Amino acid sequence: MSLSVPQVRGQQKSLPAFLSRFLKDPKALIATTYLLLLILLSVLAPWIAPYSPTDQNFAEALAEPSTAHLFGTDDLGRDVLSRLIYGAGYSLYASFLAVSIATLIGAPLGLLAGFLGSWVDTVISRIIDTLLSFPGIVLAIGVTGALGIGLTHGMVAVGLVFSPIMARLARAQTLVVKNELYVDAARSFGASTWRLLYRHILPNAVQPLIVQITLLLAMALLAEASLSFLGLGVQPPDPSWGGMLARAYIYMDLVPAQMYAPGIAILLTALAFNALGESLRVYLDPTMKGL
Amino acid sequence: MKRIAKSSIAVRRLAQVVPVMVLATLVVFGLMHIVPGDPAVVLAGDQATGERIEEIRQLYGFDQPFLIQYWNWLSDAMRGDLSQSLLSSESVSVLIAQNFPNTLLVVVYAMVISLVIGVPLGIAAAIRAGSAADAAVGALSSVGVAMPNFWLGMILVSFFALSLGWFPATGAGSITEDFPEAIWRGTLPAVALAAGGIAEISRQVRSALLEVLSSQFVRTLRAKGLSSRTILWKHGLKNISVTLLTVTGLLFNRLLGGTVVVEAIFAYPGMGNLIVRAAINKDFPVVQGVVLSMVVVVVLTNLIIDILCGLIDPRVSQK
């Protein structure tokens, strides 16, 4: 016996059709292009970057922008442009790691809470409430301090801190979907809990989750930049945009221009993730229909 | 009758706070136990002797079962004893009492700025939905949300402190001895923090107001011949007050987190600098104390806001 996933919530057309419609939205097109270029840049960094991101050259420390160093050099004589290019990879890795962890922990818990109800829901909901009461970055700093300082630990901490956001949304979506007629139908045919969740609830609850994942990527990026700025994320000599800002800040009265490039990189990338999320929401989130 | 109903909401909300508090304290206490390896060895530091490690183990009760340790820690914490800093041997409660007021000053200051600027922007955008002004507010709030607050802080320091010299670049004033000075020195950190708050508030006010203005009852009021102005001020804003309160509560939580990073820019003596220094130096009692006091403040704020929402809007209390 097999029950296909019904198209109750509509708008589940083929991927090419979705893409062609989605990319007609100029905001979505710009954001997607920017993010694809950024991914390409970070993958091709060894070939594109003019210098090594970690090679020091004290003779040229704190140099103004020139043809040799388009964005100048930092206090250790490292090429700022190269560090910016390599930094993109660390930022993207960090964002995807944190959001993957948040999704892998949060979404299943939310699904279970919403689907099983009763005491499971009460317990999971209380845990969600509790974790949401912590100022995110503060708890992340605490967890990072405990696990040991470093980018991966920092982003595991951020992922844990974000997981209740995913859980709450997955729970709310499940509550909506589980009362749909097709779920009742599948249940009355004897579908197992696992099958109900995996085949019927998840596919129909997943669209708002995709939107939330995109928006969380922006938050994770900002969290990584903050942690690296504070010295709790990417560790020197590895390049990171937040870490570059921390150094630029120390030498702000000598070379004030150096604080702009990394800040703009963070701002643009966060803007792009958010713009992508907002555009996706228009197409994917059923509650946004007609707005 | 009415009074009974209202006090029972407060009681019910209080009853919900208890499990959240228990879980929150468990999380804070658990921080010490996710440390890889033996916490006593970690706490004792790199050059510790076996005796010192044993001493620490006894002092923190690591030789006892988890729940007993938790209970001892919790009952000490409730008496205001949050143990001592491993770095300076100062009492953690004293450190928090010294630093928390500075942080709260900046957070409340930033919240006031967010509301004073964000609410009018949101109203303006909603009543002219679809106009250029609406688009401008939307763009501004997109940038505000995506802007790293510490970077904005750096830009503010560069212009208003270093170039123009209008504000001091670093430090805080004493709240009790010289309040105007404290406000003065808190201004740049508060502005850096408020950018995201303005964005969030204006966005939420806009969408809540749009929803109210497009609802059935507003249509009826319009049909009755009420002017747009009366509808907005008398009915529109009254109906978004609960949304505004809820958003303010969420914002408080976010600003409290955001200040941690902003304080680093301004070398501002608050909870942020306290916890960052402690996390880098593995000074766990201080880390726990900061996280604990912040979560307690957030939970209590949420409680007050929930009760206020119930008082303002009877529909909330019927849920």
C-alpha cells in the first residue's frame, strides 16, 4: 500500500518552474547570485587570493591600499584582501554548521512534540521556553567557554542555542498539518507513526522550516562574527571577518579605513541571507499567501 | 469577579515560571559538566598539584552525585552565594552587582531609543503602505537587522569619539554618583545596540498595524464615517499595544545578548566584558553567575509582560 503525498497545500510545482518564478523577483536574484559568488570565491580562494592569508611581512605592515595590496595590509603585514577572501569560507562553514545542528536537533524534537502531544509535548515545550529565555549569544559564550574556545565549538554552541527556534516552528507546523484529512486517512490505513511523520507530516510542514533556516543563516553569520571578534570563534592566525575587525579596531587611529571592508562583507552576506529568506517566504510559507 | 480572574492569571503564569526556572538553573549548572574531562582538573589550572585538584574537588563538591551538587549549588545561589571567581577570588555576586547596573542602563537606554524611533517609523510605514516612504523604512530595517552591532559601534567611535570628540570612546560613568555622566557615557553603546531594535520594532509595528487597519471592525468604523486619524489613534494603536509589549519583551532579551559584544568595543564595565573575560580564562563560576543572573532577569521580565498583556487585553487572559 502506498499513499502519495497529496498536494493539499498547493504551490508544490516542479523545481525548474519554482526557480524560474522565484528568480524573477529581483531581490531573490541578487541575493542568490551574491551567495553563489561568495561560495565560489571561498572554494576557489587558493587560486583567486593574491597572497597567502597568513604570510607575515613586517616591512609592509599597516600599508595603505595600493596596486600591490588593493585593501592594504594589517598590523602583521598580511594582505587584507586575501584574508577577506579566505575569511568567507570560515564564515560560510560556521553558519552552515550552526544551522545544521540547530535543524537536526530542533526539527525532530518539534515534530515529535507536535505529533505526539500529551506529556511529550509538555516536556519539550518547557525545554523550548527555557532555552529561549537565555540571551542567545550569552549562552553560546558560556557553552563555548566550557567546551573549549574555537570556531567549531563556538558554532556547536550557537547551533544548540538556535535549536529551540527550529523546534518551536516545527511543532507549530506539525500541529497544523497533523489534523489534515490526509493524515487521518493514512493513519486509518494503518501507517506507522514513523511513516506518518516522514511521509506525510514532514513534507507538508517543511516549507516554513526552509524559510527559517535561511533566516537563521544570517543570525549564525552574525553570531560567528561576534564570537570571532571577541576572540572566542576563529582563532588566529586563521582569517575571519570578525577577527579582522577586532585587529582593525586596535589600529583604528592609524589606519581607520581597514574597519570597513570586513564590516561590509558581514553586512552584505547577512542581508543576502535575509533577502533570500524573505523572498522564499513569499513562495513557500502558506500563511503568507495573498500578502 | 474580574479581579479574581486577573489574579488567577498571575498565579497560573507564576506556576509556569517554576519549571522554566528549574530547567534554566539546570542548564546553567550543567555548563560546568559539559567541560571535557575532569572539571576539578580544568578548574585547578595547568600547573596544579594533585593536592590542589583534590582541594578544588572538595570545594566544589565534584565528588558528589550530580543532583546533590546541583541542589547545593542552587540553594547557595538562592541565598546570593554564587561562589568565587577563580581568577580574582572576588565574590561572583559582588562582581555581578558591580557590573549588571551598567549593562541594564545601556539596555534600557537602547530600548527607549528603539521605541521612540521605531514606533513612529512603523506607523508611518503602515499608513502609507506601498509608498516610497514605506519602502525606505523597509530598507532601513533590513540593514538594521543585518548590521553587526559591534561594527556599528566601531563606526560610531571613529566618528563621534575620535573625529568629533563629542563622546568618550570608552568607559562608563557611575550610576549612583553621577547619573548624567553615566547616561552620557552610555549613549554610543546604546545607539550601537538600538539599530537592530529600531529595525525590529518598526517592522513589527508596521505589520501589526496593517493587520488591524485591514480588519473587519476598522472597515465598519470607516463605513460609519470616522476619519482615518481617529481610527488610527483611537482604535489602531490601542489594538497593537499587546503586540508592542510582546515585541518589547523579546527585544529586551536580544539587547541583553547584544550588549555583550557592544561592551567590548567601548571597554564598558558590564556583564559582557565580565563573561567574555571569564570564558577565555575558564573562570566558570563567573560564567555561570552571569548567565544565571541574565536568565533570571529575562524570565521575570517576560512574566511581568505576560501579566501586563493579560491586563490590557482580556482576550489574552481567556486563552
